[in-house]
Amino acid sequence: MSALSKVVRSGVHRRWVQTVVITLATAAAVTAGLLGVGLLVASNAPFDHAFVAQNGAHLNVLTDPKKATAAQLAATADADGVTETAGPFPTAQVMMLPPPPPGMSDPEGARGPMWTVVGRTGPGDSVDRVTLTDGRWAQNPDEVVVRGGSGFRTAVGQTVRLGESPNRREVTVVGLARSVSDTADAWMTPAGLAALKPPVTSYQMLYRFSDAGTDAQLTTARKTVAAALPDGAVTSAKTWLTVKKAANVQTSLFVPFLLAFGGLSLLLSVLIVGTVIAGAVGSTLRRIGILKALGFTPAQVVRAYVAQALIPAVIGAGIGAVAGNLIAVPLLTRTEDLYGTVALTIAPWVDVVVLGGVLLIVTVTASAAAGRAGRLSAVDALAVGRTPAARRGQYAARLAGRLPLPRPVTLGLARPFSAPLRAGAMVVAIAFGAAAVTLAAGLATSLNRIQVAAEHSGAQIIVDSFGPQNMPPGGEREGPPAKPDPVDPAKVTAVLDAQEGTGRYVGVKETEAAVPGISGNTTYAQYTANPGWAGYELVSGRWFTKPGEAVVPTEVLRNTDRELGDTITVTPDEGAAVTLTIVGEVFDPGDNDGLVMTQGAADLQPGTWQVGVADGTDVTAYAQTLTTALEPLGLGVHIESEGVDELILIIDALAGLLTLMLVTVAGLGVLNAVVLDVRARVHDIGIHKALGMTPRQTLTAVLSSVALIGLAGGLIGVPAGVLMHGIMVPAMGHGAGVELPPVIMTVFHPVQLTIFALGGLALAGAGALLPAGWAAKTRTATALRTE
């Protein structure tokens, strides 16, 4: 073993605090870097990969079978620019109902979600090759293949019911599949779809074109197909760019999030590594002088200290690489589920780039810090190593001594001013930790509010006519259920008003309607009162206060080219057209079918009531009591699900993990700095002990030395975290293509921010506790004779 190797090995073993700090700082940087770069790459690539693998459709066209025959559709394969086609396939909107519980029947008028069901004999081998993720393809009329993520949890072997009465049929789920072109919610054989006798059937034709990379080219392609068919035959056409945008909405949320935390981790790691090496050099100048006196060249000294940094850095990089790849698994698995592609992993080149980049940064940082040691002559290093440093902070010491505080405390408060660079590095490290905690807390609150606002889940109880009705005591019913009479709203409100624990409630009647500028049907919702408390949040404007005023989502404003104050015409399926004045813009992301909310007339008969219980009320007990009271009216009571979206859980967990890493590294940075400081003034500690300072007073003095540092770091880091939250959350919203309401941004409270700022003091104290205990237990004679 060479002399240089022995020096490196000795430094790594003797300075274990430095080794641990560099290891964990590097691990944090690599983990954050892999998550940041790897997931950014994965969030952009999977749709394109799946689209190529499944030979996705550039254009998904639906036509009216009364205006264009299957032969006419098939003939469009020869239209200009068309390279491949699939279809025509019979397509229909079909109602889906899960089986009722044992011994129970569906109430009259029970409704379920509408599925787009396509009749296909197989997954296809040309355009839109559907990927089976479980089971097999439907072969018989009583079998169905369901699209994964269709909104209803299905499993192979489960039975569902499709169609409207009296043609509703039970079918068995035999497969789960994915279509990157989003062509259907379910697939059956053509005979199976025909047996449902859907009232409206379309033909689906899928196309690929030679030029389909832009919206303008796709518009031209649509016009080409429409021109090859009779007038009015094309009822809708969905492009692959529209599908891609919708599919990438959720993954786009990660981009600003990962950039922020990845940048914080990288900057903090560079700071910690630099201060650790600089401190190591500064505290071992006498040892460096001895090495040079023994014949070590300046380059060898620099290499020795760089190696002392690189050895734990390589170990930390390996730990970070494993951790980053493992943490990315649940995120990439969700992406796999979203697109139906093969299992996704972080690209190998990302591992290489991140590992190499972080180790290069460590090398450069350590070289810069060790350069001072290389430039010192042996005589200067020995002289500096034995001579006490020039006294700094004398003015601060005199000022602190005048404070009405115990002497150990004033000694500690003045200490940071005698080593300003080291104190500044600790302030910055604590500021990073405080900023990360503030950002993570604000992000979690904002995301939870986004979920409530997006799902409109502010009401805990739903009352409607879709529950069990008129059931005999034994739970069995003979014959079909009786059709209930219309429910008098006054009776419902009387029950709700009388029910103990009722907080607020609002009735709503939803019907399908047509709105110019919006393809397909629009949900027309008439409310008995302002529903804002039920989870709806306004982006701008105000809520309606009288009939004739409306609140609509951002998507409707864009599609109809309307602004607040403009009018919009709504034609319900039942009733005459109404003209409404738009007074508010509501947050309703992803509602591409449209939504118009308005104040109902005085004689409105709601079909559903949303109920919010009073604070402290047991929701389950309330629902049971309310069910008993409403059963005579033929109404059912349902408790709204309180589950949290999986994506939000993943982001919250990832934010918490990265924050924990940042706080840990910041605390270790403080630990290392205080260790160096205690070693540097070990003689002072010995003198103080000889003059009568007790171990408890020594502990107090060391902890007091980081008090101002912790407060300063907290006061800097908390506003920085609030600022980053104000930048990141809107960026996440813009990535998802939505404007966020103000309530999602105003998540911080003064008391909460004060606690976070004081957290910097706690972090500094935690980092200094171990070296403070060492200083307190050090014997006076040992401290006085220590070099």
C-alpha cells in the first residue's frame, strides 16, 4: 500500500462524521437526480412508445349508419393521404350496471355509467392493435373485454350488466385491455353488441395518414375523410394529438415538482460536500504541513483530500442509484397502467449521466476546497496549524456579554461571528431544509384541495332515488320494484332540517343538453342553492344568485369562445332552449363533455341532494339514521368515498421522502460543522472548564452557538419555500392545462409558518447535540493538551 493510500485510508476512517455526511449527501443528490431526470424522460416517452407499438390511430371517426354504409366507409381507405385503416366497427353508448347485492334488486330507473362499446372480433393487427393486459378476447356474445382504468373496477371473471331495459343482459368480463388511441371503454363481438339493441349505433373507422404530425394536418385529414362520404355522415372525429394531451396531463404534474426537489437536493449536496472538504482542510493544516515536510507534493495533497471525498461519494452514489430506481417503480408502474406498455424502468443512460454528473460535481467541489492545501508551503502550513487564528467577532462577543443572559449562552451566541464562513454555510444548509419542509407541506395541502375541487367531494352524504326501495323485512322481493312517485322536495328538506347533525345541503337536477360549440352532450345541472361548499371552487367570477345565471368550467369557455358576462344557449333533452348569462368560471379539470351549472326555478324537483354534516358528527351513524327517515320516501343514502387519488398519494409520499432526505443532509451538515468548530476550539473549552464551567454549561454554550444560525436559516428558508410553492403549483396546473382557483394557492397560515421557521432552530439543535455532548463529557486535562 502506497503512502498516499495510507493517508487517504486514515482520513476516511478517522473522520467518520465527514465520511457519513459526504455519503448521505451524495446519496441524496443521486436519488433526487435519478427521480428528476428519469421521470422527466419517462413522462414524455411512454405515449409515443405505446402509440408506435400499437400502431395507434391518427384519426378516430364516428359516422351515422343512416348516412353512410359500411362499404362506403371501407372505400375511404383509398382517400388521399390514408396509409392504413381499421374498421368499420359497430359502436354504441351502452349503460353498464354492476350486479346488485345478493337478495336485492335494482330500483326502477337505476342508472349507471355510459360506456363506449365497440364490436370487434379481435384486438386487431393493423391500426389500433389493442393490448390485452389480462385474460383473452371476447369470443361469444355474452363476453366482454373492458378497458383498464375505465372508471369501474373490473376483474376477469366478473359479471356486469350492459344495455337498457328490457334488453339489458349479463355478460362476463373475459379480458382487460388497453387502447392507446382511446377507442373504447369495452369491446364485444359484433353479435354481442347487436344483441343489446342499443338505441343509437355508429360506425367507427380508424385511420393513419402519411402526414399527421400537426393539428393543421389532422384538420386536413378529417376534411379528406368527410369529403369521401355523404354530407353529414361524420358525426365526430378525435385526433391522436387530443388523446396524447389528455393522457399526458397527470404525468406533466411531475415536471415542475421534480425540477424543484431535484435542484434543491443537488445544490444542498454541493454545498455540504464543499463545506465538509473545506472544513477538513482548515482543521488539518498542521497535518498537511507534516505531509509536505515528509515529501508529499502539492498535487498529492490535493489528490489525498479529493480521494477522501470520492470514496464515500462513490458509496453514496451507489446507495442513491439503488434508492432512486426503487422509488421510481411505483411511479413508472402507474405510467405503465396508463398507457398499457411494457414494464418501464429508468433508462440506463440516465443512471450513467446522473452518477457521472454527481461524482464529477463532488470531484470539482473537493478539488476547489483542497486547492488551498496544495498551495500552502510546508512551513506556512505548520505555522498556521500551531498558531491560533486571528481573533474575529470580538465586537459581537462584547455585545453578547452585555445581554441579561447566562454567560454560557452569551459565549455561544457570539461564536458564529468568529467563523462567519462556516456559520454562513450552516445557515444556508438549514435554509434548504426549512424551504423543503415548507414546500412539501404546502404542496400536500394544495394537492388535497385540488382533488376535492376536481372531484367535487366536499359533501359527505348523497341522497338519491338509486338506492334500495320498498324492501320487505326478509330482504327478498317478488316481482319488479314499483316505480316510485316523484318525491316532494319539501318533504326531503323537512327531513334534512330535522335530522340532528345536518350541516348544509343542496339539491340538484342533472339532465343532458346540447350547447353550440361543444361536441356531444353537456351536463346541465340545476341547483336549489349555491353548491360552492360541496367541493366546487371558482377560478374567477362569482356564483349564480338567481335563475338565468350560469357557472361553467374553463373548458366550456374555451370551446365556446365565451367570457364572463357573455351568454350561452343550453337546449336540454327535455324542455325548451334557455339562454344563460355566464357569471363564474369553476374549476373542473378533465370535463371534456361540458358542464353548465345554474340556479333552478322555485318549483325545481331535484333528483339528488348533496349533504354536508356538521363538525363532530359521525358520518356513518348519521347516514344510518337518515336512511331510516328517508326510506318511506323511496330515497337511498350513500356515503361519499373519502379515498385519495393514487397519483396524489405518490406525489405526497415522494415529496415527504425527498424532504426527509434534505432535512437529514442539512442536519448532518450542521453536525459536521459543529464537530469541526468544537475541535478547533478544544483548548478554549478546556480553559473554560478549568475556570469552573460545568458539563451542563458547556452543553448549553455549544447549543447556543447554533441558535442564531438556526433562526436565521428558518427565517430565510420559510419564505423561500413559500416562493417556490407559488411558482411550482401554478406550473403544475399549467402542465395539466388548467387554471387553479385561489383557494389552492392560499394554503399557509401565520402560525404554521412560525412553526416552520422555529423548525430551523430545532434542526440546528439536533445537528449540534452530538458534538455538544462530546464537548460536555471531555475532561479538562484532555482538552488542554489536545493539539
